[in-house]
Amino acid sequence: PLEVLSFIISTNLYFWHPDIVLVCGSDRSIQVFDMNKGTVASEVPDAHSRAIHCITQNKGSAFSSQAPDSYNLFLTSAVTDGMKIWDLRTLRCVRRYENHVNRCQPCSSAVSPCGRFIATGSEDNCAYVYDIRSSNYLHRLQNYSDTVLNVAFNPATPQIDYFNPAEVPVYLVLTYTLLRLSRFVCVCGIACLPICGLIFVSQKQ
């Protein structure tokens, strides 16, 4: 019998792999499609213990540079199974990130334009920022009223935005350097709260 799969797709738009598309299905697999040939080039079965709900590639930015090998990395997330970072060349998991809480909601993740940081939403009403080289988080951004579902880095300027369903729109601006996270910059002058020596910014409209 034909098995109907739900799936998510991440396309490669950067010049290292312009012909590759990554697909994650409800069968917990990761498939790499070669768009030049129209075939599945490779597959990772049972990549997570649950269906993968988020796949994020390190696409970099025209405004920052990375080592060429960094563009071979991509992230996947699954409920109760944390985040995993994979190497496209070997299709092996090279690191796991499990300090955030993801038990039932599809919390997304993002890679910074410099390729050194990972941000993810969490069900404990926080957003987490990891050093991509370490399984321990660098910062836990608190004081939300609900689950943080989506995160995104600005490709042109050093900032990151977080969104949760109870506070829409919410804008948090994070300044980072290429070496380490530095501080938060308040762009609105509203609700600035000190957290671990940083400044947390929440703006409601």
C-alpha cells in the first residue's frame, strides 16, 4: 500500500550546492535530492526518533564570510529528540543540542550568518542560543509568556528575531560578534530587562 508522507523541504540557494534539495518526511528520514538528475542522491533513515518538523541549512549571507566547509552543515529538529547538526558530505550527525525544551510544539531553529551560532525556540517560554561547536547553550533568553516557536537571524545586520504565538509581533534584537555573543541593543527603548549581563528587548504593537 502507498504510504502518504508529510514532508518539509529546504532548498540550497547558496553557490556551494545550488542543485541540492533536502527533504524530511514523517517517516523520520532525511533525503537529499539531486535536482540536476531528478533523483534521490542519498538518504538517512530514522534520523530522529520522531518525525522531523524543522530542517535548517547554513546558507550564510552576502554580508559575511565563512569557511567553505561550513556550508555543508544543516540542522534538523524533532519533538522530544532535540536538534542535530549534520554534515552533508557524510550524512552523519556530528553534534546534538538538547538543553532547550521541545516536547510537543514545532520549535524552529536558525544558523547565524557568520555560521558560529544556532538559535532555537523552546517550550519553556525561552529562546536559546548555542555555540555551534558546543552542545551547551550560551544564553537562555527568558521572560516570554508562551512558547517561542520561530527564530531568525538578520542576514545583513547582527541581530536575531524571536516570535511566539501569545505576543505577536515580538521583536528581540541580538547583537553578536564573529567571536562571541556580546550584548543586546535596545532599538525601541521599551521593556529593557537585564538578563545575565545582557539587555533583553521586547516590543509589542
